[in-house]
Amino acid sequence: MFFQPSNPRRALWDTWLFPAQDQFHLFYLQRDQRDIACTVVGHAVSDDLVHWREVKDALAVGKRGAWDDGSLMTGMTLQHTDSRYYLFYGAMDDDGVQRIGTAISDDLIKWHKHANNPLIVPAAPYETNPRAAPNDETAWRDPCIIRDSASGDYLAYFCARVPGGSHSGGGAIAVSRSRDLLHWEVLPPAFVSDNYVCLEVPDVFFLDGRWYMLFSTGHSFGAYYETADPHISNGTFYLVSDNPLSGWHAPADNILVGSRAGRLDAYVGRSMEYNGTRLFYHHMVLGEDNLSWQRRGGYRHLVRGSFGSVKQLGTTSDGHLQARYYDTLSACQRPLFHRAETVTETTFLGAQQDVIAQLTITPQRENAVGGLLLGYGCLPRQGLLITLNAARQRLDVGLVEGEQTLRRAPALQSRSISIKPGAAYHLRVVARAQFLDIYVDDVLLLAFTWGRAPHGQCALFSEGSAIANVKIDALVIAD
């Protein structure tokens, strides 16, 4: 939504943020779109999380024969007590074995790989034989490193597997411990799953009296994972515990952001602490890749991504984790359509491009549908429709078509939500180019990408709903 590599042959994949010196540093896996392997860790900086400037690449694959001469894997950046910066990252060799090493910098720009890399290597009690894994790899990647305030030790959490895991289970979050970030002791797993082959990119933090662990996964790892929402099977999920090393469990609904089978709109959700707030971020997959990725051979063709908008993490009274709207865009908003009066029928407002839209939807009957139509006419007689569907109890994103009447087509993506007639719901949509974030009562429900930017006519869509407090602002962001 807000950052892609300027070179059209370069593609962004997994990302990680690090705040320092009044700036935000975005590191990201990068690859040539003609290749499968990520060969570079790219680097961009921002003052506001919206406007980004590319700087020198942080890392590249090693020379032939080096431990990191294969595909680079997701990393993390942190500052050691010696004031130097450490960038931990993974690499996979031709045999499918993954390892973790580090590079060190004094200024976050010039990085030097450590002479004793790799520092964390596959070992018991984890699976070390790539041929024993359902995906022919020794999973050992995606480090998340935190400081244990009680002991002063560093704890590294990363993606692994346990021996004997099934083709629909055995995924583990491994843990290692260190005093100095250079010498690591492998510990028992923090969590082992019976339902997931692979739990990627763990992210561990303490928030509102509980420990939380994010992880990303999906049905592409060999099994269709049943989640609390039948419309979601890929994305970022979470675990909860009272102890950072044990007791991790999944609540009944542990979806943070996700997509249905065959889509991968938003993936690799991570977080960072900033000014007392826990911020959440992820990357988004461009729409045309999304709609055809399964047909074209899976993740190998999911090569083009964009860094999404940053959200804020919060919890409910029962510990449920939510990604909520975080305002980074006020300075970029220009009034476009503001209406205080209530409408109860579909009403066209005018032309729009990138927007932030807010409206209040009140279903008037049990089968009411109400929401926002964007980009009508960007395809012949079509537009992108975002609605609350009371009959189906879900948020829908789909197409609308027709000339004299607007007909709803089947949804492209949905998210289950409780909708009661007579209750008012605040819908917020952030739409920039092909990327959309959709919030209900400022809780993120869907991050969605489409094959083209939904630029065209904008309308309020109603079938038995009252729509009021309409505030649609143009989103103006200088590249």
C-alpha cells in the first residue's frame, strides 16, 4: 500500500521494522521477479510510516560455498547493550537445511556479516533431516529475539519442526537462549502444533498482562486448516500464555488477519513497540498474483508485495487480540464527499480514486445489506463492493455489476461478524491503488487486494440499511 521497490524487476516479500533515531527502518526480503529465491535484504527509511525512501541494500547472499549462498529468509533487527545493531537472518542451502546468522552495524546502513556465522543451527530436540519433513526442508528460520527482563538473557523464537510430525502437524516454535547474541543454547520448543505443518515468522511480546505470539501459516503447507472463521484459512494467527517459554495455547478465535483458500492478501504480520504503543504491520500481495497464485503453482509466483499500512494492537477484556486503526494519514486526507443526512437507498456520490471512507451502517431488517461501492466503471459496468450482510452475518468484499440496477456478485472475500438489526456499525475503508484495509468499529477485519485500482464512481449501497455520517476523503500521498 505504501512501499514497493522502485525497480520494477525487484519484488518485496517478508518485512520487519526497526525504529531508531527518529526514523523507521524497513528491512525486507527482495528478489528478482524472474527468480524463486530471495537474494537481497532491502532497506528503506521513513519519518512517518507513510513516505518511504530507499537506501543501500542491507545484505545480499554470500559467495558460492558460503553458508548463506542460497535463498535468504526472514530476519529481525535489534540493538545490543553494546549499542551496535544486529540483523539476524536465515538462509537455506541446496539440501533444504536452514540456519540463522547475523550481521552487525554501527549505523544501520553498513552491515558486516559475523565471522562465526551461522550462529543458530538445527539441533535436537528438533527435526534436522530435510527428507523427513513433508516439504523437504529443515525448518529453522524467521527469528524473533526478545530480552528477558528477569534474567537479562536474549530469547530467540523461530520456525522449526519436531521429529515424527505428521503431514498436517508437527510445526513448532523453537527457542534458543543467549547472553551475548553470539553464543546460543537450544531449548525445548515453546509450542508444538497438531494442526500446522509450519508456523512461520513468530513474533513474541507482552501486552496488557499477557504474553502473545503471532505466527503466519496457511493451507498451502499441505493441509486445509480449520479456523474459527470458515472464510479464513491463510494469514496471521496468535497464541496466548502467562509464560514466555511455556503454556502457549490458541484461543477459540485466534485470527488476526487472513484470507480464504486460494488467496493470500495479507501475510507475515509482525509487531514493534513504539512510544508505548504496540504497532502491527504486514505486507500485502498484489491482486493479479493473488487471484491466480494457486493455478500457477503456489507461492513461487507470489512474488510481488507491498508494505501495508501500520495498525495498532489492542486487547479485549477477555484477552482477545485485535489489530485496530492507527492514524498515520491525517496529513494526507482531503475532503471529498461529506454527508451527515441518512440515506436508505443506493446513492452515487461522484468520482473517486484513493480514499479513506467512513460511514455508519444500521441494518433495518434481518436480511439487510449496506456498505460502500468503489470504482464503479473501472471495469465495464462493474465496481468493488464492501458490505455488511446481516442475513449471512459477515463482511463481504465482491463485485457489483449492471447498468440500470446494481447486482451483487458472489463475494471474493468474507469475514464472519455478528450483525444485529437496529445496531449501528462504523465502517472504515482505506483504499490506495489495489490495496484496501477494511475496519468495522475500527477493528481490522480484512486486508484485501484487487487486480486493479478501484478508481471510478463511488456510491453508498443499501438494501434495507440506513447509512449516515458519511465522510469520504481523498488520500493524497506524494510518491
